[in-house]
Amino acid sequence: MHRDRHAHTERNQGGWIIKMEPGLNHILFISTALFFIGVFGFFTRKNLVTILMSVELVLNSVNLNFIAFNKYLWPNRLDGVFFTVFIIAIAAAEAAVAIAIIINLYRNHQSINVDKAEELKY
Amino acid sequence: MSLSTIIFYLLAALTLLSGLLAVTTRHIFRAAIYLLFSLLFISGIYFWLHYEFIAAVQIIVYVGGIVVLIIFSIFLTHQSGQELPKQKIGRTIFSALAAFCGFMLILLQVYQHEFVSTSEGTMEASIDNIGRQMLGTSDNGYALPFEIVSILLLAAMVGCIVIAMRTPKEIREGGL
């Protein structure tokens, strides 16, 4: 496959020139910010449901990345779309299992604080 | 500045704002609602990028499925109106510092990296193209991952039932 590697090259001369027209870098900025917002929530929260919410934010930022790369770098393919669809499906399965575990934990301990969830088995 | 640009910045700002509120608010129910809005604005960004199928899937699965599931689990595990306990200030500061440092590190990499795009024409992300390729068995087909994901969903369903199932002893003793 021969790709013209010099066509449509977007380059930031001097590093930090900020263009007003939204492009790949803008979407990457959003997804990076969203990822670390999720990481921040993951660090600070003690409640299992809120931790799950932070994980959903992180997964969404990754989806946004895939779509942006598909749109701006490989517009002739659809791989980013498929990865996003599969990530959404896996996230749904993960959320369902996690919530089943959380509710079961609450039934046994009357609490879903991570500090009190030292023993998941009994 | 065109209208499309303004809409993009509006969507971006609202996404980040509601995401930030979702991880910092101390009312857990409000956190779920802020998460819902964040996911909704992300689907708005997908619409802005002309990926209508992904935007629709995002709304159906995340907003209609996962957030509703999270709200249900909040109702089952919390007294409504109860505030989450306050975090230690040191933990918050160090978490914010770690997240900010990671953010700046990744951003530096992103802005220094030179992305090269292809110029081989475009493939429209229409339902037709997506469906043909997802179920295709040729070189670029995604039939095998599709089947694997369907098995994963089945396994998750069985797993949920097994986890939520109570033993006969528990049912006799009553309880939640």
C-alpha cells in the first residue's frame, strides 16, 4: 500500500501554535482531558459506584480518540468505528457485571465503600 | 469563526465541565446525572464529526443503558439525599497533581508528534458500509470479533445471573 506520506501533513510549527479551526489536536486535547478527569475520579473516590463512573469516562475518552484518528488520519478505512463499537459493547458487559458485584457486596456488607470491601469472597 | 467551530467548542467545554463535575460532586445522584450529560455531549461530538452511527450507539448504550443501570444501583445501595463523606485534602491535592502531570505529559507528546494522514480517498461511515464490513469475512471483515463479542455478552449475562443468585439457605433466612 503506497501512501503519500507528505499529503495533508498537519504540522505545528514551533510547537504551540493554537489554531482556531477544530482539528485532530483539539479532539485529542478533549480526550486527554477527559481521560485524566476519569483518572482523578478513580484516585479520589471511595465509593464503588462512583469509581465505575470514572472508568466509564476513561473508556469514553478512548472511544473519542479512535473516532478522531479514523476521521483525520485514515478516512479511507472504518477500523476506528469498529474498535469503538466493540469497546462500547465490552463496556456495557463490564458495567453490568460490576453492578451485579456491587449490589451483591452491598447485600453482604451493607456498604459499598472500597475500604470495607477487603474480602470479596465471604 | 463559523457556526460549526462555535458548536464544537461549546460541546467540548460542556463535555469537560460535566465530566469534571461528575467526579467532584459529593451528591452521588448528581454525579450520575452529570455523567449522563457528559456522555450526551460526547455523542454530540460524534454527530459533529459526522459519525452518526456511533453517536446513535453511544446514546442508546451509554445514556439509555449504562447510566440507567448506574442510577438503579445508586437507588439500591444508597439512602437518597445522603452526601458522600469528605475526602482528605492531602489525597485530593496529590490526586489532582498526579492527574495534571499525566495530562501535561500526554499533551506534550501529542503536540510534538507529527501526525501523517493518508490521501487515499474517503470511505463514508454510513450504516451500509459499516454493516457490510462488520459482517464481512474477507480481508477487512470483522465477523470474527463480532462473534467473539456476542459470546462475551452471553458470558457476562450468565455471570450476572450467577453473581446475583442467592443460595436456598439465604432465601429461607430472608434478607434483602
